[in-house]
Amino acid sequence: MLKILYIIDGWNIGGAQEILSTLNKHLDKTAFVTEAAGLHGEGELKSELEKLCSKVYSFGRSKYNLITIIKNLWQCLKTNKPDILHLHLEVSTLLGTILARLVGIKYVVVSIHSLPTQVSCMVYRLFAWLSFWIDSYIVEDKIACAELMKLGVDKTKIRHIPIGTDYLNYLKDAVVNGTTIRDEFGLSQDSPLILNIARLHPRKGQEFLLKAMKLVLEKVPTANLLLVGWG
């Protein structure tokens, strides 16, 4: 049985955190034993993963406790020696990759959750600079694949796995107080409905979706857009 250790920057629910939770819900627990760690703080995801993973860690009280985080991360990697280290988000990737190689962890996987337009231009360069020590990159978008290759990452290390979610299973038959989503908003069953689920934040790009809807409505006047999120 292989041991996987997941490390993510923080525990507050976001896209990367949701993916990590979904992955653990569907992982074959007869083949893998899993542990998870957040660099700092507490949050909803930590409580959720405590039910799904054998162990869950938090390395610091806040992101400002960097020395404590590095010390505890080093000790965790050195003690646990997972077969696979799966890193999520930028700070975890930087610290986790370097410390993993120093303690001799065999296989390092990095998931990339943002497009180049959503993060600083230096973030993708960071991923590329670390490529010598990273065994596999998992990217959710072909744009990210192309960007990594443009920066010199060996394409044999890159795996394109489209984003997965359980949300549609909940929403397709969603009923609130005896009313479906279409009933609630007065939409006919024949009207195309575009659903966007994301935090209401500039990085998520709803601005461009709203602008694109003008073009959609010129072609399909009965189309509707439903934004679901917070912020």
C-alpha cells in the first residue's frame, strides 16, 4: 500500500481545496493510505479531510509563522517519508519540493490550479525552475500545459487532467423548498442554462463571462446565465 501526503497552503475552502477533498472521496483506500497537511491555520477543509485521511496536520498558526512552518514541514517529511508527495498551490510547491529532495522522498507531484492570467507571471516561472526536482505536473487546462512547455518543462512530465467536481450531481436535481432552480427563476425546461460556480473574485474571470453573454444572447436569445458563489 502506497502512502500519499498532500500539502496545501491553507485550509479555507477554494477551488484547490475542493479538488483535494473530491480526490480523497474517490480514492481507492485499499491501494493508498493518505495524510494531508496545511501550511497554516484552521478551516473547513481540515475538518473534512480528518474524516477522509489517516492523519491531518497544520504546520503554523498563520502564514507569518514561516520559520515554524518550515521546521514542522521538514520534520513531517523526514519522519513520514511518503511514497508520493502531492503539492498544491505556490508556497507548498516551493517549500515542499526543496525539502522533499533534501530528505530523499521518491516521487513529487505538483497540481497547478490557476491559469497564467490568474497569478503573477513569476508563479509559472517558479514551477519551471523547480522542474528538475518535480516528477509530474498535473494541470487542469491545456493553456497551462502550453505555458509550462514554453518555459522549458519536459512535456513527458505534464499530465492534463480536466477538473472534476461533484457539484453537478447535487445540482441537476436540486430542489429548494420544493422548487427546482429553473422554477425558482422562472426558466423553461427548454431554455439553455449556463452555470458558473466560483468565488466572486476578479481572478475567477466572471467579468469576461458576463461580456461573452452579450454575444451568446445575440445567437441564442433564450439562454440564461446563473452565477453561484460568494465574495
